[in-house]
Amino acid sequence: MEQSRPLDTLNQSRGKRVIVETKNGKQYVGKLTAFDIHINVVLSEAEEKVDGELKRKLGNIFLRGDTIILIAPQE
């Protein structure tokens, strides 16, 4: 059985749309452009969502890894 590491999973999501949830309860949806070993991430075409509803369009954003609690592929 092949072991999957967190950074491998993130690498598979590069260039795809993901949902990122932060400690303050905000959700960001966008295309995962880049990340590093600290799970700092860059999203392009990013949108901020509140209760599943679009709050604002942000474009390119950088999120610090220590504020992130969840990164999930968007279906």
C-alpha cells in the first residue's frame, strides 16, 4: 500500500480549484497556484465565501499556513 504525504496531496491539487478554511472561520475558494513546506498557499481567481455565499472576489491572494485549518479540492 502506497503512503501519501500531505505535500504530495497538495501537489496533486496544484492548478485545480480548492477550498481553504482558516482559523477565523472564513472560506476562500480559488485555484491553488503555489505552496511551500509551511503550507503557505497562493490562490488565483480567489473568492471569499460566507455561509456558502460569495462575499467578494479577491483575485490573487496569499494565505499563511499557520492560519489554515483545512484545504480541500472543490468538486
